[in-house]
Amino acid sequence: MTIDKGTADQSGQRSGPQAGREGAGSPIEFLLDPGSGVPTYLQLVQQVEHALRLGYLKPGDQLPTVKGTVTALAINPNTVLKAYRELENRGLAVGRPGQGTFVDGTLAQPQLPELAAVRRTLLGWLGSARDAGLDEDAMAALFTSALREFRGRPAEGAGRSEGRRRSADSHGEGAA
């Protein structure tokens, strides 16, 4: 997933034409990973959920049009429609006939002033992992393993962390 926050994507690279979009109506660009084993429609759903959690999408934002997504990703329109129906079922989006599909819910965590610092630390960890010879799959496996171990520990301020974990789990997302 790439979020269009001006002219740079998540890696800081300048963005070219926005895939999965038609015009500038949506701040999100869909990307597919054909080797992930995750159904295409679910990849779209997960990308919207991640963008909501990170606060990149907010209620009222328009999702990419079905036509634009179909053209950019070379997928069946029914796949995009299935993803948007799933988002509607989860209370996260609403379709407006003739206008498009819009964000109608939120998963955003409370804004943490430390978010930028945590992201920088994570990027540093990724650089260290790459320097140690890990590829993306190995990094994901290591992160998933550490996250599972972390979940098994008693949390400091247990109420807040436990509530966040239950919220994420209730949306059917795993640790990978």
C-alpha cells in the first residue's frame, strides 16, 4: 500500500502516477502482492484498514474508484466491489451511488507524539536486519515471532495495550 501524502510515498520516494486511483480523489493507492497468498480483495481491505489505523485515511475520504483500481491493477471489477462490500460490512466505508465509496469509520489509534520516533526506530531496525542479510520474508517472520512473544508478556499499563490488541484481533487480522 502506498499513501499519497503530498508527493512522497512511505519510503520517501517521489510518486509517479497513482495506481488504483482515478484523478486525485483518494489519498490511498492500492498495490498487490501476488505472491502473498492473500486473496486480492482481502489485500485491498487490509490496506484500507492499515491506512485507517495509521491515520492516513479518515472519515469522509474517498476510496479509489472501482474503474481506476481495475485499470491500474488489471483486476476484475467484482474483486474491488467485494472488497468495498467487506469494508461496508465492517462499518468502515459507505457507497454513495454515482459518487463513489467513502470512509465512514475509523481504526486510528490515539495520536501518539512518539509515533515519528517509533517509525524511525523501526526503519533503523529494518536497516540492521537488511545489513545482517535478511530478506523481506525473513524480516516479516522475525517481526511476527517477536510480536507473538511480546503479546504473551504482561503489558505495562495492561488495560491500554490489551484493549488495542483485542481491537486488532476483532477485525480478523493476524500477526503476519
